[in-house]
Amino acid sequence: MTIGVIGSGSWGTAQVKILTDNGHRVCWGVRNERIREHLFRRRHNPQYLSSVQFDTNLLDVRLLPDEVIRSSDIVVVAVPSAYLEDVFAGVDAAALGTKKVISAVKGMVPGRFQLLNDFLQEKFSFPLSSYVSLMGPCHAEEVASERLSYLTFSGSDLPLAEQIAGLFANSYINTVVNKDVYGGQYAAIMKNIYALGAGIAHGLEYGDNFLSVFIANCAREMGLFLQKATSLNTGLSGEDLYRLYTSSVYLGDLLVTSYSLYSRNRTFGNMIGKGYSVQSAQLEMNMIAEGYPASRAIQKLNEKVLAHLPIATAIYEILWEKKAPEEGFRSIEKELI
Amino acid sequence: MTIGVIGSGSWGTAQVKILTDNGHRVCWGVRNERIREHLFRRRHNPQYLSSVQFDTNLLDVRLLPDEVIRSSDIVVVAVPSAYLEDVFAGVDAAALGTKKVISAVKGMVPGRFQLLNDFLQEKFSFPLSSYVSLMGPCHAEEVASERLSYLTFSGSDLPLAEQIAGLFANSYINTVVNKDVYGGQYAAIMKNIYALGAGIAHGLEYGDNFLSVFIANCAREMGLFLQKATSLNTGLSGEDLYRLYTSSVYLGDLLVTSYSLYSRNRTFGNMIGKGYSVQSAQLEMNMIAEGYPASRAIQKLNEKVLAHLPIATAIYEILWEKKAPEEGFRSIEKELI
């Protein structure tokens, strides 16, 4: 059995490390020839997690996503959401249909406001039952240094999710399995909005007391949104609701992202709070913080879900409708309990 | 109306700042004559939050708690839990009975494993209806610098809790009111255990990924304990459970304490994780971390509540039964989701 991994950023590189550490053959789709050549000559990715040495006997490195899919039984997609359409542009529906797709993408297909599973279903009639999301609070750098992390595998086909989880479990990866394939992916998107918001709060010079109240209330808003957005999938209520949304893939990921001082979302938000425009902050950072498109995607999604999202909405208005950050946070202040 | 504040540590000093900023007369019980003399000569507490200048026209400073109680209509108790018996040793039940007691104490009466309200009820037949707890994620230093903080006032008599909250609300203090007088106080005790545990995890060199999963699971354990421990008081279920326990006094306080790098609990735990004995860590720090007695108190309490507390129990065993921290955390690892 061969496992494909598409993506040579830090997250894709971490997946390949985990899988090859576990002795699996990996067909790795990387961005360019320079990376491929470097991998075989120096045994590491020149751009990300360069301390990780690979057993190149286990690697088959390709440049075209389509080749990775054809060569693999299971395909892990670990690219930024901005590249999803490109990755699947040349892919054949029949070839894809026999594979399992594991999404490690924390975002929606741009312009479509779709999760990867919905995009694949629409474009290739790819079945949800062959799809598993791989999420959780996991800085790739800590995978590189083999510090214990928890990954959550969510699939409508629970035995498949369990089988996939088994490929990743090892001494530094603990796995969790559930059926909440929509909720896990939405949580991964929403927490970027709140982490960006935490950055704005910091830029506005709120302190740690406020930050803790803000993040706790973000957890509430996110959980209640997820319940509404996925109630058909999960049917959860009562204590089980609290149990679910305090687990690693929901609250844990919100915490690791919001409290990380080095995350893009936090840094980007900090600049907004200090008075930079979105455009200047992007220019200055030379990258996009995922919370920025995420805030728009969740507003779109909420046109159907109709959850009460005062925090995410205020952040959206600051980022997309030029509301002054001070004003946005004054409205957030009133909502917090 | 005069408000008494007993306690001249950082938390008591912060209360007096808030109340005098709001124009209230405060009868302040401080530890010794030196502090009293300094307050009137220099207008600040020489030991804590010394940047805070008081309007001494609003202050009546006393050395005996009994005098504070006699001189006040409402008495805020803001001493470390270790001193509670001393504070109330010379107090007259009849005098106390006509007052309202506001507890800002984050701990139980030592040896008795009682919250202050239960202690007062047993010793003075003091009614729960005259008691309000004042809790929430609030580093006193941020009150000193007037950064927005949220305080939660919990009382079985909700109008009283609202009235008390009204005395504190101002431009940098937002107030929340609820009836969960037991849950709010238990949460303030439990979060110290988990913050100490976060310190142990850090000492054992777990990373940020693990820490986020650990704290998320602590939130679950704490919420489900609180529900069991206080079900008679609150009668909550379903979504309301999730709403309640993601608010500032529960999850917020857990977050601010667990993510604070400077808290005693975190520092103490870190030393335990690095291999210090409890005795050496106490000697080295020259103070007690509140999570240490708290871990024993919650075990005692749980003899009646019978909640599933694998995290708090492992921390208790490390601190009180000489379980190796590595071994305690190996058992915790298995419980996390």
C-alpha cells in the first residue's frame, strides 16, 4: 500500500515524517524540482522542517498531484486552501474515485466557500464515505521534534477513519477518531478567525485578563455554531455536546492557535489592531493570514446556518467592511460573559 | 454605605482601587501598622500594586478584621484561604449576621475542606442568601493598569449579586451575574490544580501542542465535575451547560491561569516536572502554590461528588502520593481526546 501526500510546506512535510517514521511508503507531491532534487541529495526538505531527515528508500517524489493520486491508495492533501483548485485541476474522476482522500487542509476552496469534501463531491462525484479529515492542534515544528501531539481523524465511515488513524499513530502521535467530519473542518477554519481576533485585541492593548474572556467566549460561539451547522451529522445534545467541543480538535486547536505568539493570524491581527489597513498588513507580512478569507467564508456559510456570531461578525466587519477595530471590539466587549 | 475590604495583598488592593475609583467609602483591613501608616503618608500600598494612588479621604484603614466588619455594611474578603480561620476568629455572630459577605477567596478553609460560605454557615449560622462570590480571570496587576477585566458575581440571591456587581462596574470592570455560587468558587479552586499540572507538563518538556490538548481536556473535566457537584443548585442541562462553562469565570479563569507564565502554580508545577520534591519546590519558591492544597481538597470533595477526574487525580498523586510525574502524565496522556 502506498500513501500519497500532496504538499511540501511544513504541514505536508510533517505528515511525510510521521508516515515514513511508521515505515509506510510515501508518494510525495512537492512543489518543484529543486525540492525533489534536494530531498534525495540531502535527505531533507530545504524549505520546511529541515531538521527532519527522511529515509529516502521509502519516498517516491513527484511534481504533479495527478501522478501522486494515480500512484497511491490513500491521498493526504496538505496544501494551503488557496491552491486546492490547482491541485485537482488535472485529476481524473475515475482515478480519484477508487482512492481514499485524507484532508489536512484548514480552509475552504476560495470563491466557492466549500469544504474539500463538498468540492470533490461536486466536481468528481467523490463520495463522502471515502473522505477523512485530519485535524487538531499541531504545530508542525513540534512534530519535527517529536513532541507528543494529538491528531483527530473524522469520517462518516468510522472504520475507515480508524484505519487511517492507525497509519499515523506512533510514540509522538496520539490519535482520536470521530464522525464529525464537517464540524472538525469548520472548527479548523473558525479558530483562525478567533486567533486573528486575539491578535487585534493585543494590538488594541487589551491585556491577558480580557484575552482569556475573549477566547472562552470564542469557544462558546464556535461550539454553538458547530452544533447548528452540523446537527444533521451529529445529533448531539446535552453533556455530549460539552464533551465533544472541549476535545482537542475543537477547543484544543482554538487554544494553540490563539495563544501562539508566532502565528500568522495573531501577527496579522496585531497589525490591524495597531491601525494598519488589511492591504498594508498583507504587504508588510508578504503572506495571507488564513483568518482573513475564513472570516468571509464563515459569514457566507452562516447565511444558511443562522447562528448568533457576534464575535466572528465583528471581526469580519473590521477586516472586510472597514469598521474601526476599536469600534468592533467595543461591540464584542458587550457580548462577553 | 461603607464597604469593608479585608486583605492588603494584591487582590485586596485591587478591590479597594476599584471601589474607591467608583467613589465608595472603604473600610480597609490591612495586615499591619506599617502598611496603614504608609497608605496615609504615600497614598499607596508599599507591598502590592504600588503604582495605585488612593484617595485617602475615602479610606478608613483598620488592623483588626472584626473592626472592619463592624464598620461596614458589605464586607469583601480578599485574603489567601490559609488565613480564613484567623480572620474570622474574633468575629461576633450577631454583628456578622446583619452584613453581606462578598468572597474573593480562591480556596477552601484549610483542614475543613469547606468553601467560605459553608464555613460561615457552620460557625456563625450566616445565611447563604447574604453571600456573594466575586470570581473571574483577573490578574490584579491589570486592574492596577485599568485594562478591561470581567468579574463574575454569583449569589443564591440574584438581586443582591446584581446590586454588589453594580458597586464594582466601571470603565475597566465589566460585571457578570449568575446564581452558581458553588460552581464559581469550585472553578476558582480547580483551575489552580490544572495550572499547576500545566507547569508539570512544561517541566516534563511537553510542547504547546500537548499543552492545548491538556487544557482543553481540563476544561471538560472541570465542567463535568461542576455539573455533578452543583446540580442541585443549577439544574442545568443541554446547551445551557456548554454556554455556562465556556464563560469567563469557568473557562476564562482556567485559561488565564494555565497560560500565565508567571503564576505560582505554573512555576511550582514546572519544578515538580523537573524532578524537585514538593518540599524542595516550596523551600525554593518560599511560598505555597494554591494548586497544591487545592488538589487534596478536590479529592476530598470528590469522595461525595464521585465525578471522573483522571487529570486532577493524577496531579494529586504526583503531589501527595509521590507518584513520578512521568508516570502520572503517562496515565493522563491516555485520557485525552
